[in-house]
Amino acid sequence: MATGAEQYPYSGAITANSSVNDNYPRYTKRPESWRDMILRLSPAGETPLYVITGKMKKEKPTDPIFHWETASMPNPRATVYGIYTAANLGTSVSTTQAQYATVYIKVTVAEKAHFRVGHQVLLRNSDKMTYDINAKVTDIGSFDATYGYVAVELLQADTAITTPTATSYLRTMASSTVGVMMVCGNINAEGGYSPSPVNYRNQYWENYCQIFRTPLELTGTALETKLKNQNLYQEEKAQKLMQHSMEFELAMLFGYKTKRNNTESGKEERTTQGIVNYLRESASANVSDFRIANAGSQWKAAGKDWLETQLKNVNSYVPGSYASARRYIKMIFTGFGALGGIQKMVENTSNVSYNIQPGMGQFGFNVRKLITPYGEFELIAHPLFNHETTNSYSMLCIDPSQMVYQALRDTFFKPDPNKDKGGGSGYDGLQEEWLTEAGLELHHPLTMGYWTSVGLDG
């Protein structure tokens, strides 16, 4: 319920010593001249995500709990934990191997699933890529609960190394620090049968529609009182919509998914998963804090390399077809602190492939376009990132093409049908509200990122 000052702003005792700076106007017989509209101070700009939900793909779920599934193409590779002469993994390779010799590559059980008989693989020392050896998978087996093996036939003969120590190309790969095996094709003889497939499971997701309610309440007396600010009702209605959109926006950004029965009413109560927690749980490699990742380093010295890693990560995957994925440019919500850090980085780099240009964004916002070797991004100074100081040095990269707004009940205004009629509650006044019941469906979190302490020294 609103306070007395909100209901009837100019009630109370007025003395000859009251001034315009008090809560009440000066006592005077002159009406003077007063601006009709209250001049409000709010976070600069709009709530961009709330605005975007009206323009992005929208669906109406049939239930407040909604589900979807995604499929991704993993990188078919494995870390090499040893190279052996037999399936029991008892004896390590100790001599140079001839062409078509069979060796057994020790890999984890999880990574063993990337390979099948007939795959062409590349054995590689990640520090000495000139040592690459092609091979053909001939068998796959188990060793223990943690490791298995992939038996391969070498298509290229191993090469001896004499200095600084006697070894060979293949033996340098028998270490998890540098040894890698990756699929690079498949090999099939004429007139053969179809090989066994490698199958990957789809990933299943769910989120909840959260109910957002922002009440508007005015007493009957306040509605009938003639004030210097003439349209109190319209002012309050507009202010409550702004409050509603801000709270909705923050939940879509930072909310955490929960579902339980309300302790008072016993009815179901849900909160929706926001983008940041999607990324923390499902794309942790794309969530990074500069000060943690670069403790003791200055932004000027280490910021560019760190940011390049983040930009490469979010553009390493293309969801769906390339054409549909590029329908939208990726957007980065940022605070002024992070924006200043990016500007300094661009000014300090001699690489002309980095540039910031003002322009009009794809959703009608004024944006700064960040041009990088890893793609183009729209930088949007998010009003709520600047309103809350702890978010000022944060950046949230989103891909609008991979977001679906699931609105069981999209934002609407509930007028009071009992105004001036007494009503069941008998309340003397007006009780209305803005209401939204919605949540976000986020596809492929690996295409997005959340970065903090941008522009700060470690």
C-alpha cells in the first residue's frame, strides 16, 4: 500500500516558514505557476532486453513450465594419456613404429565415444605440429572405469628423433600435456557395408514463466483531490510500468530458476532462469572475470588478449544454418566502466582491425559498433548496468537469434472493475496493476558470454 505522502502529497500542516524545498509547497494566496508533469529521474535510457522481447521470436506456451532440446556437434578429439603396444595397456611404445603398425591409444571413456572403427585420425603433438601422423581406427575397447583405448593402424611410418634425446614422433605424443588424437575423415573399402554410427544425445532444457506484478493503488480521496500536478493517476500508471519493466529486466538478466509451493498460500511459485545463470551453468568457459583470470596484471597490458579470448569463444560456434545465425548481430550490454575499458584498449592498440563506430542498431537503439577480427558486435550501454555500480564494469554478450520470449501472459494492465462500486473488499479507492507471466528460452549458451571487471586492473 502506498504511503500517505504518495496518496495525498500535500496533506499536513503548512506553516509560514515552509518552503518549496520542503515536502509541501509554500503557503501563499497566489496560485503561482506549476508544471503539470512531475519531473522524474530514472536510469538513463530504456530497458533494452524488455524492449527486445517485443521484437524477437515470441511463443505462447501451453504451460508455465516449458521445455526444449538442442543438439550440438562436439569436437571429435581426445587427449592422449599414453601409447601402448597391446590392448592391456601394459607396455608403452619404446621403438620407432613402421607404416601399418598397430598401436593402442589410451583415452578417457568419455572421449572414446567420439571414435568408431574406420575413422581416419590425426595423432598430434600440440607443441610440434610437424610431427603429425595419420592413422586408421581398427578397434575400440575398455580398460577400466576411467580409461579405454582406441587401436589404430599407422598410415604413416613413425620418424626417429636423435637429438637432444633418442625418441620418435609418436613417442613424443604419449603425454596428456601435448598428445592429441582427432578425427580427420573416415576410410572405407570398395563394396563394403555401412559402418556403425557415432551418436550424440540431444540436450534437454526447461525454464519457468515467472509472474511479475506491480500494483498501483490510490485512495478515493487522492483521486478526487485537485493537485498542482494535475493527472496523478496517469503519472502513477506510467511510473509503475517503468518499475515493472525494470524488475522484469533484472530477472531476465540475473534470475535463478526455482519452483516450490508458496509458504503462505500453498500455491505454486516460480522464478525464471536469467541469462547470466544460464551461462554460468551451461557455458562456464564463456564466463570470466578479468581480475581473477589476470591477478596482478594491468588492464592496459593484459586486457586485449583476455578480451580476444572471450570474443573468440562466443563466435566459435554457429547455431543452425549460417544464414539464419547471422540474421542478428550479437549484442553486448555493457556498463560505462567496461565501455571505457574497451575504448582505452582500442585507442592503445596499433591493430587497425579494432574499431568503435557510432550507429543505429538492429533493434532501433543507438549503439557503438565494435569491429574486431572475430566479428562485429553492437555495444549498448545498459541503463541498469550503470544504475547499479557493481555492474558498471560488466559485459553481457547475447545472440538474439538464439532467444525465444515465452509469454504465457504478456505484459498487460489490469484495471480495477470495482472502482466506485464498493467491491468485495470494500476498499475506498483504486487497486490496479501491471502483470507479466513470462520467461526466456535460451538456445546454445555457448554462443554468448558474461564478462566482469572489464577495464579494471587485476
